[in-house]
Amino acid sequence: MSEVATAIMDAAEKRMRIGGFGGFSFREIAADVGVKSSSVHYHFPTKEDLAAAVVRRYGEWASNFIDEALLVDPDPVKAWTKAFRGTIVAGTMCPCIVMGAASQDLPPTVAAEVRRFFEMHAKKMADAGLDPEQASELLATITGASVLANVFSDTAEYDRATHDLLPEAVAA
Amino acid sequence: MSEVATAIMDAAEKRMRIGGFGGFSFREIAADVGVKSSSVHYHFPTKEDLAAAVVRRYGEWASNFIDEALLVDPDPVKAWTKAFRGTIVAGTMCPCIVMGAASQDLPPTVAAEVRRFFEMHAKKMADAGLDPEQASELLATITGASVLANVFSDTAEYDRATHDLLPEAVAA
DNA sequence: CTTTGACTATCTTTTGATAGATAGACGGTT
DNA sequence: AACCGTCTATCTATCAAAAGATAGTCAAAG
């Protein structure tokens, strides 16, 4: 993976976090990176290719991130809630949530990668000890909390929505 | 509101449920309705105007829908979970969830209408007896469950994610 | 005779994509 | 060392389609 190809994926991911698949163009990415749009096509023939590659890379990063978080705190609810919160605190959205909401409008390979992302989380949650319902509800809640925080441009909304998930809250 | 204007909004809403703000064009809408794209501009000068009008109308419809649902079953958790489920069962997405996920990419007035939609729900939940944390979590969970069901094209995923919200499940 | 609603026609930008040229790096052959 | 072919990466130039928007026309209704 060349230097430029990585920069292209970085730029695309940044824009996908804001506007999803329709939120970026070859020319915008090219300008961000400092090359011509044809050079972007050289590395990623089609827009679908680029988006799919970005989502896959993001999923791999997320997978590793969660693994490390679980080493620090093995409680899956806390680990995942905190992990997704990090994205929101940074003022960004998880690109898979943005694209997942418009899943029916995605090219097939991109939709498949997005599905893979959520499947990965569900599977990892099961491995961490949650049963299917618990895993689905946790994933749904932190996903929805991200959307709400995005809509209100307010991290506090994420915290409010996930407040009762955390053990301390239940005890209070 | 003319016959045609209503048909335009219907067509726009249908496409927005799939692809959000970027998921429709004046020409597509015009073709759906059977008029020329310039006629769409006549009724809704800009794309932003059309989208904002659709979201507002959808919010009003949703508000009435919830009011009626609460008359049938005053338990807010059951009422909202069932209401959002209806959209998913129909194989569609709530347009406000699709657009909310890409909120940062929306024209200001459209983003404001989407915010209004979620504020409306939060307020109504409070009126129905939920405290702020419960309301936020419920809204987040059914929102996220909708996204997951959309990603997996599977209503069962919505049910799994919302299973523990329902009283019967807690008792089990 | 003004308003309403829709039409024709057209403009400008943007977009995804392609073709073809160029320049440099690398490796093998003479 | 000098030459040759190939591959890589990028550029210039361009296409065809799609998109949002506007100007001006026309017919029917009140």
C-alpha cells in the first residue's frame, strides 16, 4: 500500500464520516491529497472500490481497537460504550453507521463491507460473554446514541442514552 | 397543498427513506410523479425546501401516530418500540434516521427539521412518564435497532435488539 | 386580466470514468 | 557501462451523464 493510496483512503474516510457514500467525490479527494483525480482512479478504479476498501480498513482498525480495550476492561458493555463514545467525542461519526443508515442505497460490495463491520462486533460481543439479545441491544443502543449525538451535535446526548447501560448507573 | 405537490413529497419521501438527502434528484422525482423537473422546482424552489418540507410533514405524521398509539397502550416503551418497528417491517427506513446519521452533511434547514423530529420524540416520551435517561436510551435503542435491521435487511434484528426493552422479556 | 400551474428550453457545475502521454525505477542483456 | 523493455505512478485532456437551477411561454380558471 503506497503512501498516496493511504492518504487517499484517509481523505475518503474523513468525508465518509460526514456524508457517507455520496459525501465525497474523486475531485475532492484528489484536492485533499494534492494529486489529480485520475490518480485516485489509478489506485482505486471505481468509487465503489475506494469506499469498500475504506470500510474494510476501518473495520480492521475497530476490531483491533476493541481487542485492546477488552484487555484493559473485560466488561463488554463498558468497553464498547467507551469505544464508540471516543468517535463521538472527536466530533466525528463512525462511517459504518452513516452508511449503514443508507444501506439500501449502497453499491453491493460496500453494503457487504458495512454488514461485515456490524457482524464483527456482534460476534466479538458474543465472544466477550454477551448472549445474542444483549449483544444486539448494546450494539443498537450505542449506534443509535451516536446518531442522536450527531443530530444534536452534543456528546452529552450520547452519555444520556448510554447512561443506564453502565453498572454504576444501575446501582444508583 | 395541491395534488401534485403532495405526490412530489410522497415520491421524495420514498427516496429519502432509501438514500437520504443525496438519494433523490429533481428529475427522478419528476419522473416518479409524471411531471417535468421544472414543475418540481415550481412547488419547491430548492432541494433544501423540498427535503425540509418532507421531514416536517413526516414529523407531524409521526407525532400523531404516537399519540394514537399511546391511547391504545399507554406504556411508552411498548408504544415507541412498536411504532418504529412498523417502519422496519414495511421494509423501509425512517427518513429522519437516514438523514440524522449524515446530519453534518445536510443543508441547515433540513438538519433543523431532523433535530426537531428527535426533539419531538424526546419531549413526548417525557410527557409519557419517562425520565431523560430512559427517554434517550429508548430513542437510541430503537434508532440503532432500525439501522441494524436495515444493514442486515432483517426485521428479526430489530426484534432482537429491542427484546429486552419489553416487560415480558424482563419477566422471563 | 391576473393568478395558478405546468411546460419547453437551456445553463452551469459537478461527477465518475477513460485514453493517452510522460517520467522515473528496476532488472536483465549485450 | 550502455541499451532495452516493463512496470509504476502521475499527469493532461476529455467525455458523457446527471444534477440543481432559471428564464420565459402558454393555457385554463377565477
